[in-house]
Amino acid sequence: LLAGETPSGKPASGTYVRDIAATLHLMFKSAVKDKHMPNNPCDYAEAPGRDTKERKTIRYGAIVKLLDKLDPRDPVQFALRAMIKNGIRREEAVALDVIDADFAHTIIHIRHGSDALGKKETKTPAGERDLPMTESFRNDLRVRIAQIEEDFREIREDIGMPYPVLTDDTPLVCNKLGERLKPDAPTHWWRANRERLGYPDITPHDLRHSYLSELARRKVEPKVLQKIAGHADYRTTMGIYVHVDLEDMQEALEVVDW
């Protein structure tokens, strides 16, 4: 895997391979316990170290400035705004349908992820969750839905047919024909525009991480943050808290650096 023997042909990261090794070790350990195997072969293999780069974050002021530059009428920019305002994953934002926006109860339903083939199950069972819909995001949803309706109206007039029409199943992140965009569409747009926007080193996932870090910085309870983030592993959530605390301590110590 490290050498590139993967489905994509690209070398896998040490972190990814280490996680696979840990899973295999537990599987074989269970097999040994149940007497299906004499020993655990993973005991004789050294897993690679973690090499995932530490996530970068942008602070509150920079987030607000970025949001001012993103247009919710555009599907990919709407997806990025959804990630920044709700802390949802890129594939979760792309999987949102009109029915997932519950205006009556002011809830956004996260029920699916997405890949190149369309909607799929969320990354983990914990990923399936309901999030309160803030007033700001309600406005984004109204703007995006109105734009979809306008796009559909223009298409109907151009082709002289009674479709496409807005339904509960219409993707919120779609082209003018109502076809769901692939989850890498926001990434491609972001890479092409992030330097112009003033965030050359930030990735789409960093935007989600920035939102979650801001919640941690404001002392949102860890269990609440875990639910919002859709983390299956509590340690992932606590890692954000540790990172934020270290950042804040560093800033505090630099105030009196004699």
C-alpha cells in the first residue's frame, strides 16, 4: 500500500496503513482467542508511523470574511458555506436534498454521504444526525433553492418541456439540470479559487475543522461537539480540544515572552 499497490495506484499514507494494520490486528487477535489460529501474524509486522499533516484552521474573523466572498446561489459555493456553517463533511454537503432542509422544525437532516456514483451511507453510523438550522443557514437554503427553481424555469423554457421541476428529492448541490455534483466538485473549485480568496494553504476539510475548532474554543461540551461533528470516535473530538488548548496556551505565553 505504501508503495502504491492500491486501487487508485497512488501510495497510501502511513496513517491510513497504520489504521488498517490496527484493524487486522484486532481481527486476528479475536481469531486466536476463538482458537481459529495459533498466533497473530500481525505481532510480527511493524506498522508505519502516522504521517498525516496537522489540520490548519482559520479563526472567526477570517471565517466571516470568507463567507462574505462565497455566493450561496452557486452549488459548490453553497456546499462550502454548508461545511463552514454546520461543520459537515464535503460528501455530506453534496448529498443534501431539498427534503433534508426541514424548515418547519428548523433542522437540517444529515442522512447520507456521497461519492462519484451518487448518494451512499454516511461515513459512520454516528454521521447520521440532525443539526439545528441556524437563521444564517436558513437564508442560504432559501437563496439556493430559489436559484435552483430559476435554473429549472430557464431550462424548461429553452427545451419546451415540463421538466425539470423542484421536488423533495432534488439535490441542493446540483447543476442546472438537477444532476447531483460529485463530491470532489467543491474541492476542484476551491483549489482554483482559494489563492484569489486569500486562503492558499487551506483545504475544504480545513474549513470543517475550523468550524469545529471554533466551537471547542468557545467551550462547547465535548459530547455535544462529537454529536455535531458526527465523530464515531470520542478521541477524534478530544484531539480538537487538545489542539485548540495548545494554540490558546501558546498565544497566552507569547504575551509575556521575556
